[in-house]
Amino acid sequence: MGLITGLLTLPLAPLRGTAWVLDQVITQAEREFYDPEPVRRELADLERELLEGRIDEEEFDASEDELLDKLEWLEARQRRLSAH
């Protein structure tokens, strides 16, 4: 960026800074949203609830199926991103 271009675009600096911050927030939110670790913890908690008798087999199976589907989707997404 040349001196003239830098001076002419100086009024846009706050906008570029705001855009950068928003990009960082979105990136972090996506990292957290697509992280499979919370789903694994939920599966472990679910199994604990079953073993402690707080839920029955039917409720366990339904919840486990949902969590396993979500985990499979997250892991497939990670594999697709790693392939690129």
C-alpha cells in the first residue's frame, strides 16, 4: 500500500479494525460450535445417568442416537476440512 493510498483510505481504518474483530469472533464461535469434545462429554454424562438409574434404557437409546449422529457429523466435517 503506497503512501497516497494509505492516506486516502485512513478514514476506513476503524471499519477495517471492526471487520477484523468480527472475523475473529466468528472464527472462535465456529471453533466452539464445531468442537466434538462437548458431545463426547455429553455421551459420557448420559452413560453415567443410565448407570446411576436416573434415566431408563429407552431414554438413553434415544439421546445416545442423537449425540452419536451429531458426533459423526462433526467428525466428518473435520475430516473434510483436513482434506483441503
